[in-house]
Amino acid sequence: MGPFSHTVSVSVLIQYLSSNHDLSLGPRTDFICDFSYTLSLWGTQAFPAMRPVSIWQRSPWGLLLCLLCSSCLGSPSPSTAPEKRAGSQGLRFRLAGFPRKPFEGRVEIQRAGEWGTICDDDFTLQAAHILCRELGFTEATGWTHSAKYGPGTGRIWLDNLSCSGTEQSVTECASRGWGNSDCTHDEDAGVICKDQRLPGFSDSNVIEVEQHLQVEEVRLRPAVGRGRRPLPVTEGLVEVRLPDGWSQVCDKGWSAHNSHVVCGMLGFPSEKRVNTAFYRLLAQRQQHSFGLHGVACVGTEAHLSLCSLEFYRANDTTRCPGGAPAVVSCVPGPLYAASGGQRKQQQSKPQGETRVRLKGGAHPGEGRVEVLKASTWGTVCDRKWDLQAASVVCRELGFGSAREALSGARMGQGMGAIHLSEVRCSGQEPSLWKCPHKNITAEDCSHSQDAGVRCNLPYTGVETKIRLSGGRSRHEGRVEVQIGGPGSLRWGLICGDDWGTLEAMVACRQLGLGYASHGLQETWYWDSGNVTEVVMSGVRCTGSELSLDQCAHHGTHIACKRPGTRFTAGVICSETASDLLLHSALVQETAYIEDRPLHMLYCAAEENCLARSARSANWPYGHRRLLRFSSQIHNLGRADFRPKAGRHSWVWHECHGHYHSMDIFTHYDILTPNGTKVAEGHKASFCLEDTECQEDVSKRYECANFGEQGITVGCWDLYRHDIDCQWIDITDVKPGNYILQVVINPNYEVAESDFTNNAMKCNCKYDGHRIWVHNCHIGDAFSEEANRRFERYPGQTSNQII
């Protein structure tokens, strides 16, 4: 039969039934089966009487014919079942890889009977949304790159996948075509879906969970002295958590590489040899439950599940014959050295200045990666950034292996140079600088691609010694700390005297709740329940401590200026914070001297923007010598910078015609080389607003008409050199070499993710008539040695004459 044989047969059947049976073709209902055929020449000649025919559903014959035609011609069926996505038919989807939860993993697609992966090039959250829906979830909450869940095998089905987010199927997204890719499996993409399934989802495209066991959690169990041992635990039996509980690992074939991986997972940078003879002797007297054997790691894995390993089967009667439980001893990093002896030993080792650091993280061991090059700190581009490179950074800083390799400036954007790109580490390098990398140019990368990390940390238990009470959510409340020894533990309050942002930052960090948005000295509006005793006072923190007991305080002697539970410390924590940074180059470019007549400075005098000697000047005659400059203040954090005080407490200044939302927003100082202040100025927040923003950011704050004040993330506030108080009164300064210092948010009135970059310094040389300003930089932008040279020889080099 020819290509139209089925069509012709159906048509003949319809014609036959119409002429030989009493078909009731009543009024047309909601379902119509219409056929219009255009036949080839031979088909038309063979059946000249054929014409389009309509069959209505009301007739049983019509229904039968419609179903028949649907199967022959592909017409829609009147079924009420959910319609399948046509573009996805023939494809199956699953999540794979380790370690992961049921709603996340490496995306794999089965096409033509073969499973394959997706390359992370051009992958976006929109593509992740489509894939999560294919997998039966409502939406995506994130995506991963660089084979976070381990490299796949087989084909790489899709590359340069580009979705808008509105597609019904991944086949509707643009790509290079099926099987056309220039990637390796080190670039496999993954998705993190919202743990909520699509209602009524019954398609075959469901998650396929591997049916073999996985190692999700590892711990060290001390073999001796299981009482109150100091945390973190650095030595003990290796135990893995399996569905039946915790099990030991057989030490047959156990290597230093295996220990390296285990220590990295537990937050330790390295391992050391252990007295195996002692533990084998001990093992003969104890019962053990072995669940794992044959572990063989290379040493670069970020997780034990990525190593080759074997699980004992349920019917295995003989386990680990002639062996013993694997034992590991780890070396803690400087932050987590448990005893004074360990700290002393580590401090005695000669250590040069670190060449890598983390910035902008809400928790210890996380942040934007910055590296030191030519005495200047800069960021790392996220191209090719993966867990191996991130683990090298983490271990170099004294943490364990990397838990996440972050891209897309997830920890905020840096400012200044981008030093490295396409870093490719094996995982064995002692420093990120030892990894092959590409020297970057301005066109290669932007700060929106800054790389970051989240490192594995040792468990210290500090979060169990602090809690919040009385707040509206778990992120706020009155601070309570636990004191006392075994058998006499009790909870108590902290005196609110001198409690501020830095102390609140440490409290929120210890709680694991990120940053502090407010540190409160009065908490009478939060009910403290039955806890009324004040057990800590005089708390003073630098802001970098891991727990409040590391801060200075009065000890057992409690002294509160304002006693009672009304004036006890409280916090409001937040996962994000602002981060202000001054554009130092603009200060250097715009600095100049002006001799300004006194009759033009009445408003400035009212704002207290002149030196003290101005009070005894012969007003309105004479002048003041002013060092003027512009300041451009960027918010590079992950939350808007908002004044602490609400609108109701802003102060109206008639002279300048606006509200001040902060009493002191910046300090301007002229310092001698030894740090003595010879001139100063301060600036209230005349008006915090978004002067300009990055290309994809909209302005939110404007001072006009009593508008909201603040600086949006990705925007900056510009104070021009020609406005009042944008100066330092240097009338009384003698000629010499000095340091110009500008400090933003000097009283820590508003919380920020990083206060170390709030100060800017410049060398300046003043001869009594002119001033040379040069070498302006953010306080933490230089190496320690470069900062020492800067302070030792201020004003010795001049690259700008003012």
C-alpha cells in the first residue's frame, strides 16, 4: 500500500458508514473530528468522490471513528488526562551525583537510549527552572557549575543552553544542538530545585534515585576519654552514617590520601600520622560494626563519597577479617587550635604573609576570594572555578576542603584589580598561586564574576552556648549565654552597657545567623521568661571573634551601670549586610586647596565643620584654608545601607535645607607619620541617596521631598568637592609630610559585612602653599609590608601637584 493507504481506508470507511447506516448526525457538540485530505494525483484519481467529512461525537459511530482517526492521523484525543509536553517525549531526566539531597544534583538526560549531561556554559537560573519542571518540581532555587556533584559519564547532550524561562520543554530552548559540545565532564551543570512537586505530576520524567548506598556524613569518634573532651575532636575512629546508623570503616588498604579527604570534610586542612598499634590493641577489646571497606581516595576529593569504596552487604557474616577500624588524626587550622600548646606550636612556625583571603562572608570560612599580587589585593574571575580550586583556597586558609565553589559574585562584588582567571587546580597544590591560571586583562572579566568559596569547618559546639529569647523570629531577641561547669550549667543575660554593632556581630556569628543588623542596649520589650540573672558585663569585641567568650569582658565580676533586665543586650541578625567602599582614586584626582572667606562659612560653622580656632576668628572677615575633594561611596554588599535612625528622629537643618539621618557619616583627618591628628573634619549624612547605579540596578533612595535615605546595592552616593563640609580645615596645619585619612561609618552605627575596608589613606605633602596628594588606597588594599612602607615614608613621592 502507498503512503496514503491508512488515510484512504479511513475515508472509505467513513463514506461507507454514512451511506449504509442510519448515523444520527445531530447538532455539533464540543468535540469535532474534522478531516481534510489533500491526496496525491494517484489518490485523487482513485477516489474522485472523496470530500472532507465531519463526524460528531454525539453519535457512538462518530466517537468510534474519531478514536480510530486519532490513532491513524494523530488528531487530539478527548481524554481528560493531563497533556504531555510534546517536546519532551522520548526524553527522560534524572538527578545524579554526590553528595546531594533528593531535589538537587547533576542533571542527566536520556536520549535515544543513552544518558548524558549538560555543559554549564551559558547556563542560567531560567534553564534550571525548565529542567526542574521536567523533573516534576515547581521551580529551581539555584544551579551549580563545574561538576559540583561530580563529573558524569557518556555524552554531553547540550551546550550553551539558553532558556527564557517560559518554555514548556528544554527542547524549546536554544543550544548548539544535541550532542554538539566542546566541554568536558568537569563542566557538568547541576540544579537545586524547590522541594515541592508539581500537582498531579505523573510523567515518566521523574528523579531516578541511585539504588546504592551513599556516604552523606562522616565523624570522628574518640576511642578513649569519651567524657567532656575539648572540641573540635581531631582524632578518633572514622564513622560513616548509613541508613542503619553509624558504622566503622575497615582499615585494610587505608591510606594517607583517605585521611586527607576525611580531615578536609571535617574542617581540618591536613592530617598527621597516628599510633595505629595502640588503636589496634584497643580494638581487640571492643565491639565494632563495620559498614564500609575498600576505600581508595586520590586525595583531591572534596567528599569521601567521590572516592572509590565498597559497602558490606547485609548477608556478609565476616567483616574486616584481620583488620581494625580506620583511625584518623587531623591538624586543626590556627583558628581552631584547641589547646594553648597547639596554638603555641603553630605560632612558633615561621609564617609569611598570607597571599589569599576571604571577604564578605556571613559565616567563618566563606567569602569572596581575594589574592595578593604586587602588594595589592584583587579578586579571582569565576571562569573554570571548581571545587578543587576552592579546596586549595580553603586549606591554605586553615579550613577543610571546600563545601561549595561559588560564582557570579555570590559573596558580593570586589573593587579594583581582578588578578586571576581560569584557575585550574588538581587539589594537591599548597597555594592557589601554584595552580595553572591565566593572567587577566580588563576585557576578560568583570567583578560580577568574582569567585567565592564556602569551606568545611570543624564542629566546635559554640552555638550551643548562646541563644535568643523573646524575639518575633529566631533571628532576634535578648541574648542569653550559658555558663558554669558540669552539673551547674545555667543561662544568664548580658549587661547592655557599651553593647554595640561589633559585639552583636560576634553574637550573630556564634549563633550561625550571619550578620547583626542591630545591637541593642535595651530589651525591655522582649520577655526574658524566667532568666533574670546578668552573668556577663563589660563585653568588648573587635568583631572578628568566633564567640563571645573570646571577647574581653569583666569575667566573674559583674558591673553594670544600669542594672536590671530592662538594660540587657539584644540583637537582630540578618544573612546579608551592606558594605561601603570609598572610591580612593577620585579623592586623589579631585583634591585641591581653597582659601574661603569667612562670610561664606556660616552654615559650615553651624554644622561644626571648621577647626576650633575658627570660633575666635574675626567674623565675617578673613578666610579659612580648606583641603577639598570629592568622595564617591559605593555599596558593594548584599543589602542596602540604611541609616539606623528612623525618619521620625531625623534632624532638619535649615541652613542646608535637608534632613540629617546620621550625626556622623564620615571622619576626615590629617595625621602625622606617627598617627597624631593635626586636623580633622566630620560629615553628617547630609543626604544618603543613590546618585548613580550600575547598568542593571535601579535607584531606590532620593532625599527630595523627605524621601527615604540610603544607598542601594550596586549604587553609589557622590559628595562633590564643592559642597559644604566636603573638606578638612587645614588653616592651622604646618608644612610637612602627612597622611590624609577618610573613614566611613566610623562609629559602626550601621552594620556592614566588612569594616576593614571603611578607611582610606593617602600620602600628602604640604609646603604651606600647595599640597601633593598621592598613593590613595583603601585601608586593606595593600599588603602589610606595603602599608608599613606607606606609613614610614609619607609624602616622599609626588605624582600629583595640587
